Amino acid sequence: MKIGYIFPAVVGVAGIALLVWFIASGAWMPGH
């Protein structure tokens, strides 16, 4: 298993998903 390739990919996907969720939640609550 190429952990050196899989790990950064998983972290990248999780980071993007978290960023999108953060922006979406911020869009729903502009006051915050």
C-alpha cells in the first residue's frame, strides 16, 4: 500500500469537504 500517496489524498479530500461545509454554513448564517 502506498500510504505516502493515499494519506495526502484522503487529507486533501477531507480538507476540501470541510472547507465547503464551512463556507456553506457561513452562507446560511451571514450574521455569524
